[in-house]
Amino acid sequence: MTRSGQEYLEGLRDGREIWLDGERVKDVTAHPAFRATAASLAGLYDLADDPAHRPVLVRDGVRRAYAVPRSYEDLVARRRAFRTTAEAGYGFLGRTPDYMAAGAAGFAAAPAVFTGATFDGSGHALAFHRRLAEGDLHTAFTLTNPAGGTGEDDRTLRVVAERDGGIVVRGAKTVGTGAVFADELLVGTIEPLAADDTEHAVTFSVRLDTPGLKLISRTSYEERSRSVFDHPLSSRYDENDAMLVCEDVFVPWERVLTHRDPVTTGAVWWQTPAYLNLVHQSATRFWTKLEFLTGLAILITRSHGTEKLPPVTQALGRLLGAVAQAKAFVLAAEASYEQVDGGRGGVRTGQEISFAQRIMAGELYPRAIQDIKLLAGGALVQLPASGQDLLHPELGPLVRRYFGTPGQPAEDRIKLLKLAWDALGSEFAGRHEQYERFYHGAPHVYLTMQTWAGSAGDCESLAQACLDGYDLGTTR
């Protein structure tokens, strides 16, 4: 059963402890730092009730992202659902509800991975997936450890006690993207742990209103925005990032997925389709975001009247080629699908192509931003401070006269360039450039989890075949 946007917003008014600028936020749906983005996420829930989108987003009454794909056609259908959601936020909302929905489906596809030597979380993983799907819940996760601190100064979230009904955890996790807007938070680790590091080897889900749980938010770009006209992206699509702090938080056993098992705690991401499912969603979103940015570049060059200059057409061609490249990775990952657990767990996108997409996206995004900035030129730094300048009785006529062009009125041109600055040069834009590089963890983590055995063997065989084809006596 899917929820409406209003039902989603009502679920956020649960007394959760969110901190921002030395203030405890009482209601994220009403606070100026969060309310517009919360409304944008609510709009994603309402998409499922739109007759034009429901067949794409929902299957058998449940959001399609929760379904375990059983065929290539299922992967394509899931990608179309991802695309619909991504387009609603122009690719700037990364941790939309379908993100962890796909991750939970990955857990459900291979629950046996959650069975460790001393703790069996397989049933809990299935129950986690079922609870989220049936409740149409928005789940975020936080997997990154805080910098520094070991031994007595250990700041990383860890198990400090066990009780009959569950465990007690203490410490922090960082970069909880979208956590303040979630119904639940999945806490774990994606980085390899030492074999004897049992206290940090835990994965669990928790409600945001759990006693002792705090989220410390970074600066809100939404709150700093002056208006939608002046900051059209950051005013509505700032999904925020927060540090999770747990002060002796009690987690019931039924919400614990792995416990004191370093091998299983890492394996739930790498030996189930969960990580690849996350990449499928994010790669689709990246393709969509790159389309938006390239469209923005085209509009900017038309506004400048430079769209037919050879260097500009070449630059636009490179950007359009990048969009095709991003699309190709998504389609290739689907076409190279692999069976999960001999087919018992359905199918997943091709692992090698999926990992390669992460390399490509992290390198391509900064280049694309730089190329579009060059196309925009100095116009981005000479804009009126606010759209209010256009409305002022004395200043307005001057702005309209000197900021327009023969082919574009000042208001339209300023609107376009304000959008471009928000996407390319603002603090919000800088955060997105960093996000596209690291949102799936540092490259040294996810690249070491892919052995590249097949590709490496093929590459080596081809080179060796050439070497084997001639010797000192070979003639042409």
C-alpha cells in the first residue's frame, strides 16, 4: 500500500531530535531549513497516485523499487521507475525513497548472507524489507565512521551492552544523507573490518524518534536561499546531510541484522545485490542529472547567442556524448545481468559494468561542470542580488534594460542564469560535486570490493595471445 505525500509528512512529526545551528528543530516539515525539501519528497509519494505514473512506479500495490527483479525485463521496469523519480528532482535528490528500497530488495534477494557464525539475521533482513515495502517507508542509511578516535577515545558507533530484548549502541556515524527526512535509519558499515573488531561489527535499523538518537545537521542551503527564483534548486532540493549520534540507544533484537560478526557485516553489501541495486538507482539518477545540466548548457549558449560558434558546438557535443555515456552504462549494466544465488534470488545488474559506472561518474561530473562554467562565462558572476531588483519601481527599469538581450527579456535571462549558478557555482553546487565523487564511499573502498577477475583475465589473455603469435624468427 503506497502512502500519500501528506501521510509521509505526518510521519515526520514524531518528536525526532534534530539539531541545527545550536537549535533543536521541533518539526522538520515546518522549519525553514527543511520544509521545502520535505515537501519535494512528499511530492514523490504523490507521484504514485498520478494515473500517468502509477503503472511505472507501483506493482501489485507496492512501490516497484522494493520488488526483487526476476528477469531482464524487471530490471528495465525498475529503471523506468527510477527515472520517473529522478526527473521529478532533476537528478539533485539522491537519497529518494526508492534508493534504500532497492537496497532492502537486495537484502531480501540473498537473506542467507545475514547468517553468521554466532548470529542469524536472515529472518530480520526479510522482515526489514517487508516492513519498509508494506509501510512504503523512506529509509536513509549512515555507514561512514567519524575521523580519529580509538581505544578509550573511540567515537565510532559500537555495541556497548546486550540485554534480553536487544543491544545498546553508543557512538557516531557520519554523512547521513537525507537522514532528517527519513522514517527509519539503517546503520552499519561498508568498509572492511578487522577480524577481531566485533564491537563495531553491527547492522541495525532504528526509528528516528528512538530515545538517545540525535542527528546534527550541516548548514541548510534551503534556509540560506532567498527565494525559488534566486535559488531554484537549493531552495527545494537540499536533502541535507547529518551526523548520527547515539547515546546508549537501545535497539530491539528484531531490528538487528548483523551482530558482532565482521565478515557478515561487510558481506551484506557486497555478497547480496544491495550495493548493485543502489548503483542501479544512482546511475539512472546520474544520467538524468547530466541530461538536465546539458540542457542547461544549451539554453545558456542560446541566451548568449553563441550556440553556433564551432568551439561551442564542440563543447555541447562533448556534453551530449557524456549523457550518452551515462545512459550506456545503465543499459549495459542491465543487459549484462547476472543471476543471484543460482536464480533463487532473481537477477542483478552486471557487477563489472556497475562498478565501472562509479569510476566514470566520479570523474565525469567535475569535468562536465567545468565545461558548462566555461560556456556560461562571466555572466554568472554579474547578476542582480535578488529577483526583487526587477520589482523595484526605480531599479527595475534599469535592470530590465541592461540585463536583457535582443532575443531574451531580462527576467528570463536572469532566471536562467540564477538556475545555472545554483547548479554550478553555489555552495549547494559544490556539495553536489563532492557528493557525486563520494556518495558510495571512497573509491579505495568500493574498487577493492570488485576483483575484476573476468575483465582482468580477458585483457591478459588478449595481450598474451599477441605475444604468443610471434617470436624472434617470425617474418612479416
